[in-house]
Amino acid sequence: MGQGLADWLAWQETLHVSAIDLGLERVAKVAERLQLLKPEFPVITVAGTNGKGSTVALLTSILQAAGYRVGSYTSPHILRYNERITLDKLPVEDDLLVQTFTAIEAAREQVSLTYFEFGTLAALWIFAQTKVDVAVLEVGLGGRLDATNVWDADVAIITAIGIDHVEWLGHNRELIGREKAGIARAGKPLVCGDPNPPSSIRQVAQEKGAQLLQLGEDFVVEQATAGDFSIHLQAQDRGLTASWTQLPFPSLQGQVQLNNVACAVVALQCLTQRLPLVNSVALQQGISKASLTGRLQKLQSQPDVWIDVAHNPHAAENLANWLENTPIAGKTYVIFSILADKDIAGVIQPLQDKVDEWHIFPLDSPRAAPISTLESAFISAKLDNFQVYSDIHHAWKTVTVQTASIDRVVIFGSFLVVSQALDGIF
């Protein structure tokens, strides 16, 4: 193994027998050796099928606006591995990651770790070593057995529950909800932003003795006509009542982002004693400045070009709602691809009557859906408004010739689609 970051990452991919191996025993053993199991700062852990990354971005932005030093951990990355671990929104440097990996390697001895577990331990180590004021962790997969769950969350957040990763989490929302609610802790708040949550979330909260705060019951979002909105928290039996009015719409696009903002604000209210600097000014600034690559991100105008990582049916429904609520004078062109293990038909279905032309291509990845599979999905959906390409570059070249300034282009699908768009086109 070489000394550079790329060498370390390539080696980590070969270290464990499988890429995904859910469970806390191995990562907890190494974390204990590194004396990482009891952080001295508050920890906010965010789970959910969709909205995790946006909620982490909102929390990070608000906390930074309040003057706190924030460590944030997200996955996957889009362009550089360093994006996964940030200090005050800035990706950590290669040298710090290499130093951290070296410390983890010395501590793990014979314990086998996955690529994700190595990265999670790196985040925990860096946050402890740099003495952050607060850590915000995005769950990688599920929650109960995810490596991030080795740290006890002072506040846990579940953003929304959809169907994804069924081979690991279960084939329905009840089973998936149970896995995600595994990040809850006894006596600690569990904030749920799904407006129609599976009953398993409440059941797990009761089993664990967590304090469930449910969107639509304990807190609500009210949208004003003047371009702002309000959040009202009424959980008097848990000693939590507050209202926030005239909050700015986040720069993050989509109606669903208001629910993500509400989750972030309610979670921070639960930590008022430990994070007293989060005031109305910090909320205003943090909400308006929050940003996240690849989440309905606008890259150019005339025609408008957007990128999005919608890769499951629930995310596709959110994208469809945004398209419907954001009408344009021209046509909507889509450039799309996805991984083979995703519900391709379920992603296409909500968007069928929102898209004028589909331009599909296979990703350059062992996990990619072959072009024949993509074609079959469109034919099965009785769609004939699609064209097939060998790669994203040929799709983009055709679309740029066809589009007028009043049209829009949406490049979406797996994280790799957004990565290829940013790295190879823009």
C-alpha cells in the first residue's frame, strides 16, 4: 500500500470480504481502542430514505451561522472522497485523512473493516481530534446496524421513509422504518419528518423510551403567501413549545425541503441548553445559505439545466412534484441513468407525464443497469419518447442541439450520473 489518499482508498475497498456488512461489533471494537465511544460534544444523527443530505446541510449551515465549529459526515461523495468529512463546510485535506487512516489501521489489528466503516471511524476520529462543538452524522444505510450508530445520538432525525435498499432493510415501509428508527436512544428526542410515517417508528420509539416528535402532530409547517413560512412546535407534555415565523425559503429547491428545515430546527431546539447560540438570526442565515451539490442544483440558464440524485421512487415523486410546480414555456428534456439494483420502473412512473423527451445511457460502473434493461423499463411503461446513447456525453451533445432557451434539461439518477455530469460536462 502506498502513502497517498488514493492508495488508502483503493486498499480499503479490498480489505473486507463484502462491500456492505451491516453490524456494529467490528466498528465498535476499533472505536473503543481509539477511545472514541464517548464524544464530549453533542451528536445529531440523521437517517431517512431521502432528505438526509439536505437536512445535514441545513443543520451544518445553521450551526455555523451561530458560531459553532461543526463536523459533518455524509456519503456517498460526488467528486472527491474528502467531501464526506467536512469541518465548517470545508472538506478535510488529504494529509489529515491519511494520518487518520494510519491511526485506524494501527488500532484495528485483526479486525476487518468495510470501506464505509473505515470512513466512518475516520470522521469520528477527526471530529474528536479537532474538538468540534457539534457533530452531524448522515446514516449510510438503514440506521440500526449502520456504522454511524456506534455513537449515541443526542438527537436522532428520520427525514422520510421510502422503498430502497430492500435487500438490506426489508421490502416494505414498516420494516424499513424499524431499521431507521434504530438510531433512537432512551430519553433522547427522535424527530420524524415523514408526514405519513410507518407505525414501526412509533413502536421503536416506545420500545427504546425515546421522545418521538412527529411532523403533523408535535410540530407543523405553515407556508405563508409572502415567500416565507413558519414552524410551530407544540409538545407541552415533553416541555417543548416554540414558534418560528417569517423563516426564509431555503435555497435548496423543492417543497419537501420545508419538512427538512422543520426537522433541523426542532432538533436544534431540543439541544438549546447545549447549543444556546442558535437564535433567530442564525436560523435565518443558515436556512438561506444552506447548499448541497446534486440536489435539484441549477447549473445554467437558457435553457435551464438542473442535476438531481433522485434514484428511488420516493425521490422521483419529489422531482415530479417540483416539475409540476415549476412550469416553463418550453419542453422538459431528461438525461437519465441508474444502477441495476434500483426500482427503475418505480422511478420512471411518477415522471411519465412530466417529461417531453428521455435521453438514456448506461453508467460506467459494474453496478450499472445495462442499456437493454433501461430500454426494457421504458418499453414496459409504454413510453416511446426516449433515445438511447452509449454515454452521457453523446446524450448531452444531442440535447444541446435540440433545446431552445425556453426549455429545461434535468440530468438525474444515481450519484454517478451527477458525478459524470459535473466532471465531464460542466
